[in-house]
Amino acid sequence: MKQVAKKATGEPTTLWDRTRQLASQEILETALRLFTEQGYDETTIAQIAQEAGVSQRTLFRYFGTKEDLLGGDQGRFGQVLADTISEQPAEADVWETLRAGIAAALALHDSREQALERFRLLHNTASLRAGWLEKRLRFQEDLLPFIEARMGSGSGRTDPRARAVIATAFACLDAASMTWVGNGGKGDIMDLYDECLIAVRS
């Protein structure tokens, strides 16, 4: 008999789904270890596949690009960010709303240690920084309608205030994560985010 579990969303998860999830997690952990030991640019897909005990073809069935091996599904990060922001109560202001979205997206990291290593690699690898900037700009555009709605924008044109608020939130996330990495992971990254935001808003 097929074993079936339930996802948090209520959708069924098969044994095959769970097996794929475990395999995916093992590949991610292997990639992160090699990136940390050797450097992101110096680590090849072939090395990761060999260390994880899978073929390169299998690896690419789980992950589309080498960059995906660092942070998992970046699309999921953006989706959680947008979903959380859209679900915030009407009385929450734009800053509270963005903070909730960022906190929920950061919670996707499997552990504090993995989050630290991923941010360390991100901030110390030029190619990854460039990729993150591109994604960040796309996330900011995706969030624009939600923030404009909360700010009462109704002129039919893009509201520069909304762009400024979103850009500020992401800049504070960058500043907080860089500081967190510089401090060796001491403290809480969201506390650092709050400090950065207070400094900017004051």
C-alpha cells in the first residue's frame, strides 16, 4: 500500500515525494560544505554530484543551476515574501508588513549555521552578489503593488514612495546580514535589521 502523509497545506505527500526531499536536502548540504571548503567558483557540479553520490543528470533534475545549490529555491523565497506581506492585517503599516515578509523568508533556512554559511558565501563571492542583486530587484518589483495599496496610491502611476520604502527594507536586510556575517553569526539577524531600520528612519 502506498504510504501517504499530509503536507502543511493539506495536500498529500507520497513516500516518493519525501524520498526526493531527503535526496535534495543531502545534495544541498554537500554543495554548501564544498562551497565553504573550496570556494563557490572553485567547486564544480561534477564534484558536488560525486560527493553526494548522484549523477550530474540527477542533480540537475533537482536544481536548475549551480546558484540554486547555494540557496535552494529562490523562487520560493520570493513567493513566501509576497504571500506573507499580502496576508498581513490591514492595520499593519508598510514597515511592519515588510518586516514580517523578510522574517518569514529568512525562516526558510534549514538552520542558523546554514544561513550563516549561505550569507557568508553570498557577500564574499562576486558572482553570487551579482545574482542576488538581480533577484532582489525582481522581488522589489513583485512587492510594489502590495506596498502601493497599503500606502493608498491611486494616481494610476507608480508611487516613488513605495519604491523607496521597499528598497530601504532590502538595503537594511543587506546591512544586517553583512553585519551578522562579520560578527560570526552572533545575535539575531532580525534584531540587526531592526537596528538598521531605526537608523535609517531616524
